[in-house]
Amino acid sequence: MEAGLALGLPAAVAGGAIIALLLGLFGGGGSVLATPLLLYIVGISDPHVAIGTGAAAVAVNAAANLAVQARAGTVKWPCALSFAGAGLAGSLAGAILAQRVDGQALLSAFALAMLAVGLAMLRPAKAEGDPGVRLDLPMTLKLVPAGLVVGLAAGFFGIGGGFLIVTGLMAATGMTLANAAASSLVSVMVFGVATAGTYAVAGRVDGPALLAMVAGGLIGVLAAKPLAPRLATRAALARRLFAIMVILTALYVGWRSLG
């Protein structure tokens, strides 16, 4: 544990709760906040350790949310597994490549990725789609390359890539937004495990911070279940407010990385 980190562990608990809550409500987006939280609030000084620890926490939180969605029957398993399986190789390659990049340069690239996610979230979400979608060969040929590219980005930046996954699933299969958000958790979990495993082998995962975020994540998972139906009528507004927060955080991370 890094010096001074103990003072930030309560913040790690709170951050884990927020990230898990956002994963449960939107199927992604919260993971981009993990690295800035660990760096600037919890007190981790090494960007690589922050990315590795954040990826591990996001993977655990995604798994918990996935269990909830699986019981609700909203996960399209064949499509979700095809996307995640293709992206696994990409996430491993991205994580290995990122560890060879200077920490400050990686943060600058991470800030750009955050900015792109925030801007993408400002676009109106389409709820239309086919709730009875079934995997076939043409669909698989779309899912595999999309999963590979998104996995590479998720591994390199240490993010779950939830919004990219949701977009990719909807574009490739025509499934509904609700099904895509639930199904995306499979990939968020797989990409997070692959990324965190790569960093853990290099000794770049902080155990106490990870445990604190996982503990907070359990609170977020429990909170997301009753809040999701209530948010349905105001989802667009909530999504825009969250997007603005992501964009402002991206600008701050970019500014700090250049300082």
C-alpha cells in the first residue's frame, strides 16, 4: 500500500459504490472514473497501478451486476459471449502495450478516451430494437471484429468500455438498449479480468484499494436494482448529467497529465 493511501480508503469505498451503481443503471461509463478517483482522491501515485487496480475493481463490480441481470433474464448470452470472446485477445494486447507507455503519456491518452466517452454519452440513446434477437453467422461476423477493437481499447486504457460495448452490440445485432446494457456486463467483466490480470502479474494492483472499492461496489449493486425502474422516466437527463461529469473529469485529467 502506498504511503498516505490509508486516508483515501473511505473514498475508494465510496468510489466503488458509485462505479457499481453506474454499471447497474447504464451498463457502463462508471469505469472511466476509477483511474482518476484512485489517482487524485485515494492517493495512488503511479498511473499504471491506478489503472490495474481500477480494472480489477470494475471487473468484480461488473460480475456482481451481471448476476442480477442474469436472474432478470435480460442478458443475451450467445451475443454477449461472442463479443467478449473476441475482445479478450484485444484486451490482453492492449494491457500489455499500455504498460510499455510512459505513465504521463498514458494519462494524456486516457483523458482523450474519457472525453470521447463523455461526448458519445451526450448522443440520444435509442431504445428501439428486437428483444427476441438470436445469434446467426452474419451477426457473428459483425460481433467478432467489433469485440476485438473494443477489447483493445478497454485493455489499453484500463476501462470497462461499457458504452462502446453497448453501442457495438446494438449495431451488430439490433438488440434493445436494455438487453445491450445487460449483455455488455459480460464483456466489461472479461476485459477487466484480462487487464487486471496483466497488471497484477507485473505487481501493479494495490490490494487494500481494490478491497475497499469492491466493498463499496456491493453497496452500489444493491442500490442499482431498485433505482433502475425509477430512473427509466428520467434516463435521458441522468445520462446527460453523467456525461458532463465525465467530460469535466477528462479535462481535469488532461490538465494534470500536462502539468
